[in-house]
Amino acid sequence: MVEVIKSLSTDEKREIQLLLQQYLREERRDEIHNNFKSAQVEQQKGVNQAAGVDAKVIYSRSTETLATQALAHVQHERN
């Protein structure tokens, strides 16, 4: 392949160079886009996990509050 390229005219070599630069830019653009999409997915997973943790904490606290209120009610009823 190198020998074929060497045998091309200067204009043909420049055209190949321009095409290669364009292909490299497109590949880099695709890579950046894919990295961006991956980062979005990872961020969403983190948000979902954090929301799950928050929901568990809220549920735990509300259950704790209900249990405390029920216990206080029972103790009040005994007195």
C-alpha cells in the first residue's frame, strides 16, 4: 500500500491526506459522543442509586416515626 501511495501524484496524495484527516476527525467526534453518552448513563445510574438510598432512608425514618408514635400511644394507654 505504501508503494502505491508513493506512486500517486502530489494532488492525489493531498486528497488522501485530506480524506484521512476527515476520517480521523469523524472517528474522534464519534468517540467523544460515545464517551458523553456513557457518562450520561453512569450519571443516571448514580442518580437512580442515590434516589433509591434516599427513598430507603425516608422509608426507614417514617417507619421509625410510626413505631415511636405507636409505642408512645401504647405507653399512654397503659397509664
